[in-house]
Amino acid sequence: MLRITIHNEAKVTSFVIEGKLVGAWVEELEKCWKSALAADPSQAMLVNLAAVTFIDSVGRALLARMRRQGAKLLSTGVLINAIVAEIEAEEGPKKQNAVIPTKTEKESRPTPEPLAWAQKGSSNE
């Protein structure tokens, strides 16, 4: 079972993923992602994986594609943090959308109030 909740805010579209990102559920997330991209390709994308318990190789490949397209991956937990760290290491540093600052940017300036929700529960940054 997988639950995908999409929040379209003024500056970011966030996908809150819950459950196991495997098999047919990967295809469902990809459909949601492609639909959001088609609606507004310039919109920042945030994928919140805090409630994900498992990701198979196909799910990992999708997350890597999403990351290459500029999506920010948020995670918690040892397993999911490790998967996200591998994806980010493979992709190298990417230009982050101004709405979702990098770790260095966060350390050098105070976080604006609207970003507080995006950082809640993220321990991989």
C-alpha cells in the first residue's frame, strides 16, 4: 500500500509519500509527478519520504530521475536516508531552487517562515 498526497503551494509542489515505494506504486508516483511537471514545469518539487518504509530498485530509479529534474528529496530513518544519500552522491551538487535552500544556504542565513514546514522531520540535511 502506498499513499501519495500532493500539496500545490504557491512556490512548491510537495509529494508526501507514505508506505512502500515498490512495483505498481512506483508507476503511480511517476504518473503524479509527470502530471505535476506538465501543469507547471518551473514549479519547485519536494518529495517527502519521511513515512516511507521501503524503496525497491525501480522506486530508487524514479527518485533518481526526479532528483535529476530538480526535485528535493526529504527523508528520515536510516534506510531511506542511505538511499537518498546514494542518489544525491550519484547526482552531485545540483542548483537548488531558491524556495528550497541547500544546507550551506540554511547555515548562512535564517530560514524564512514559509520554509519551516519543508524542513520539519528532515534529518538528512
